[in-house]
Amino acid sequence: MANWYVKRGSQVAGPLTRERLNQLAAEGKVQKTDLVREGEAGEFHPAAKVSDLFTGAETSAWDEFDSGPETQPQSSQPATKKSKTTLIVVLAVVGVGGILMAMFLIALLLPAVQQAREAARRSASKNNLKQLGLAMHNYHDTHRVFPPGETLTVEGAPSQSWQTFLLPFVDQAVLYNQIDFDYAWDHPSNQALFHQEIPTYLNPNINVRVSPEGLGLSHYAGNQLVLKSNGELGIRNITDGTSNTILAFEVGDNFKPWGDPTNTAVPAERMNSGNKTAFRGGSHVLLGDGSVRFLSENIDPAVLKALSTPDGGERIDEF
């Protein structure tokens, strides 16, 4: 007896005996609109043309169709959707976990990165002070004295600063030669020149580089007790020893233009615990021998005072 096959859409059920086919038709599980085929090969024909096949009502209960081993599988779309949903959930979990892990690693690395950056800025500022020390000693070799902290006009008004006199010794000779020393630094004939920023005079740890008027700032101040007004103090006058006397130092606020003749201060007064330091925990100072030291913000005030004077005769132990 030949086997029968039933086709609905892309699905094929079978093989079925004629008796089973009649039974399914009677139950409404095979409909007139379905296609049927007798035998293993050949074309499908409408089920309505098969004689004595339909005797009762029709139904759309195709999902109840009893199929044999060759029945085509039903659509896998629900399973695919479930698989996609699972994949999305897994990816979401992995994504959130990855973000949390990244945040955790950043939290661990950030302090180290910040410390490395500050260390680099400390090193750069320290090098600036060394360049200032070299410039001062070259100035001393030329003039036999350190530069004056400021010069005064004949009327007694501030004229030029110690950092202006150091320009030829910090690779700024061209700028230096353009300054008209017959006039003060803030005279209209000179003012535009002092808008320039001098890299050696800038601490990379400080973002403020120009004044509100656009003048180039300095993040370093001269020791007023050594770089005196119209002064001519040389190494021979530093009886406390050059390694025990501050020439210049970092400042953490209240910056003045590098051309301002008043950019000097007494270290013991400017660097006391009430003032902001250039770096966390303290500031660098340039000593008379050209060395640079980092002084803690908690340094003994008596030691800082002794380091400020060139000829105070104070005893200085380790600092």
C-alpha cells in the first residue's frame, strides 16, 4: 500500500497510510486546502480532489497533526528568540562586569598616575631652579655680584627686576636686547615685551601663566635679603655659606610678572605655614651653591629663617 504525504505551507507530514489520512481528515487535521501526494515521488495535489477523504468539519489544528519520522520541523523562531535573549543577557552581564572592572582598575591606577605626573612636574620645576642657579652664577662670573633684586629709577620708583637681568643667561638675549633700560619695565615703550612668557620662569604644576593684564608671570621669587634693591651682593658676602643661603624659591600663589621689580620676598615670611606651597607638602628652593632642595611645609621656622639670611651667623643642622 502506497504511503501518503500531506503538505501545508513549507511543512510536510508523512508517510501516512490511507486509513490514517482518512482519520486525520475526519478529525479536521487535514484540510481541503492542504496538498497531498500518494507515493514517495510526484507532485502534490489539493486534498479536496482526493475522493472519499473529507466527511466532516474543518479545523486549523495543524499543530495537532500526528506526523511520522519525515515530518518537517516546525519553525525554530521561538527558540531563536530565546537564544538571542539569552545572548543579550549574557552580553549585558559581561558588559556591566567589564565596566565595573575597568572602573576598579582606574580607581587603583589613578593615584599612581597622579603621583607620576606630580613627580614629573616636580622634576621640571626643580630643573627650572637649577637653570636659574646656573644663570645667577654666570651673571656673577660676568659682574662679580649676583643680580640686584630690583633697580630703581632716579625718582626712586621700581625699574627692572632680577629676572630681567638674567634673560641673557636663560637663552633670552634677543628679548633682553629689545628692552629700553632708560625706562622702567612698565613704561609704554617696554610694556609689550613683558607680555612674553619665559618657560624657565614657569612651574608646570601651576596653570596660571599670565596676569589679568596679559603680562607673563613668574612662579619663582628672589630672596630679598640676598637680591637687594640696587644691591651688589657677591658670594664673598654670603658668610653663612652658599649651601645654607636661599637665592630663589617656588611660590604657590600671589604670582607677579617676571618683569616686576617687586618680585622678591623674605623666604621665612613668604614660605611660612600660612602660605600656599607650590607642591603638596612643600616647595623647592635654590641655594647659593646652585643646588636645589625641597623644603617641607612643616620645616622649623628657625631653620627657614637661618636659610633666608646670608650673614646671620645662625647654626644650621640638617634640614
